Amino acid sequence: MAAKKRPTVAIVMGSKTDWPVMEFTRNTLKEFGIESTVKVMSAHRTPHEATEFAENAVKNGYQVIIGAAGGAAHLCGVLAGHTILPVIGVPVKGWSLDGMDSLLSTVQMPKGVPVATVAIGKAGAINAAILAVQIMGTADAALRRKMTAYKKAMAKEVLAADAELQKELEG
Ligand code: RP5
């Protein structure tokens, strides 16, 4: 039996309620053959665990951390403050303000500690995975080839949708 690959990406969510969105991240990574660890850890509710996880992330073989949180979304900033790995932040829609609170509290990091913040919600969850693949692809030719194929497939889909629309408009 082949040994299971060690995960290179960590997905860290502030709550299990973020999972319906962050499942898109895990599934997109899987499309590229990338294993991920998924953890629930909160900057506010379990600050010790979140800090410890980030501090040990390099030692544990991770190359990228993807964080996700809603509301006063400090998780990604805390993770970024405790690791030298790139941290990608997904703002999750909270219970009010339509995700603007999560977006601003994730993106507005002080100089020296970036969080690569993607779009709010599902699009961001998918893009976080794509960005992680692109980051890791800088040192991995096979991943770069997969990214090229992914982009080609995406373009093909758009062109097919356009052809279908043109037909409908003509008919
Ligand atoms: C954040 O608060 C979590 O990331 C989640 O998006 C939000 C609400 O958490 P729950 O109250 O649903 O656990 O920390």
C-alpha cells in the first residue's frame, strides 16, 4: 500500500460553521492532488492552540496556510504573526454586515505581516486553493503543468458557454 502523502497545506477555520464554504478549498486542492489538513481554531476562543499551530507549521511540513474566519476575523493575522509561511485569508460572511467586517479585518494588516486576502465566501475559498497551488508551483514543474491545464479547461468552458448563448440568440 502506498504511503499517504503528508499534507502541505493547512486550512484553519475559526469555527466549524465555516466548513460549508471551506470545503470548496479542500476540494479544489484535491483537484491538483494536494492533501490538506483541516482544523478549527480560533484567534479568540482558542488563541493558544492557534498560536502553537502556526509556530509549528514549518516543522510540520506545511508550505502554505489558508485561514478562514468571519466577523472580527483576526485568525489569519494571528497565524501570520506566528509563522514565516505565506498565509492566505478567506473572509467568511458573518452574522451581519454581509462579510465586509470579515473582509476588512482580514485584509487590513499592518506593514510587515501580510495576509493574502481573497474574495468573501465561495469564490475566495476556491481562489485561496488556486493561489496556494500557484505559490507551491513556483518550485514544482508538475504543479505548474496542472495549473496550465486548469486554466485551459476554464477558458474552454467559457468559450463553450458563449457558443451556446450565440446559438440561443440566433434561434
Ligand atoms: C468566527 O466567528 C468564525 O470564523 C465564524 O465565521 C464566526 C462565527 O462563529 P460561530 O459562532 O458560528 O462558531 O470566529
